[in-house]
Amino acid sequence: MTDKNSWINLFFGGEKDFYGNVYKAMGVFDKKDAEREVDNILNLLKPEPNSHILDWCGGWGRHAIPLAQRGFRVTLLDFSPDYLERAKVYARQEGVEITTVCSDFRHTPSDIQADYAVNLFTAGLGYLGEENDIVALKSLLSALKPRARIIVDTMS
């Protein structure tokens, strides 16, 4: 996904940020909604306190920041430098620290070694075809500790 003119780079982030603008106009990314979604995620995962959570394809951090506010160590992976910059600003505004990784999800760094992973709101999976989804999921698996738990929320 390195070609800045590819459809996916133009769709997510970049100058036009079609995805972000459409959903912002629809009011989908309300902070209260993200808080409620994080509460539900934590209820399902039941993570140990202070554990490491990977927000895989997490965009600008609407879930990563509330997770960090609850005391978890959070790594946010996304391929969009624009979204990651927004996440860093958001984290500073909210007074939390997160680690950001700019990477194609098909090449998730294996040294992350998170205890849990979340992939929410149809993020990443389904856009590039089944073969790429398999590559991405294998990559995710290598970035997690043994017996890590994952939540995937997708419409794809």
C-alpha cells in the first residue's frame, strides 16, 4: 500500500480522506459511541489489568485512546500516516501515551507481542480480497503472544 495514488490510500486518509469525511458527516464517530464500544470490548475480552492491546488497523485512535485511558498499554497499527498523526494529537489531548506503528496490516511487525488484539468497524479485512486477508491474519498471529485473544468486528 505504498503508492499514495492507489485507491486505498486515497480512500483512507490523504488529502481527500473520503472515509473519514463521510463518517464524520454521518456522526458515526461520536466519542460516547467509542466509549461504549470499548466498554463492550473489555466486557468480552476481560483483559488483565495493564496488559498490552493491539488496535489493528485502528485509524486515528478512537478506540485506542479510550483503551489507554483505562490503563492498558496500547499499540495502534495503521497504514495511514495521516491517521496516525491524528491519533498522536488525540492521545496528547487526552493525556495518554500510545505506541503507533505505520505498517500495512499484511506486514504487522512480529515484535509487537500483544496480549490482545482488536480489529473494529470493518477495518482492513475484506478490502483487498481473501488471499490478502489470510496473509494479514497470519501476520497478526505472529504479532501476538501465545494464547492471545482477538476481537474482529467486520461487515466484510
